[in-house]
Amino acid sequence: MGRMEMRATAQQIDAISRRYAEIYGFERSADWLVLKLQEEVGELVQAYLAKTGRQRDKGHSPEEIDRRYALELADAVGMLLALAEATGVDIEQAIDDKWLVWDRRGSQRAGEADAPEAE
């Protein structure tokens, strides 16, 4: 996903989350988004345990378990994007600053001054 695609996806998910809150009549605050993220991460953990055979399958096929895992990953990422959008975080820039900087620095550790490593 490119930079503009991620931003557009975050905005779309944020809009869907706002409609969801309107339909069900609750305040969609930053606190609610953080708590909802925690809920989704818990569901992701359950799906991961099922996918890795450390939880009963509850009668679901391996394909159904894989699909649930993928959807729970999407839920967690979606809530992260909605939280970023709602709190004014440029998630693309934050990812660039935190993760993609490693590609620009090559073998040097991110965040360190441009100095040779100690011998």
C-alpha cells in the first residue's frame, strides 16, 4: 500500500467507524477507540491461538480459522488506523520515521548518529 493509499484507507475506516457509532448511539472518543483496539487485539490473539492449534477449533475448518485470523488482523489494523486518524497522527509519517528509516540507513542502526561502529 502506497503512502496516499494508506491515508485514504485510514480516512475511509475512520468514516465507517463514525457511522457505526452514530448507528449504535455511542460517543466515539479517543478512549473508546483505544478500548476497542484492545478488544480487537484480544480477538486477534484468540484467532491466532486457533490458527496455531493452541485452542480448540470449535468445529471450524482450517480455512475458516485462517479467514477469521485474517479478518481479526484487519480489525486490529483498522482500529489502529481509525485511532491515528481521530487523534491527528499522520500514520504514514510515523511509520516512515519509526520503521522505514531502517531501509534508508542501510546496515546502521536506526536512530544512531552517523558514526562508525566501535571496533
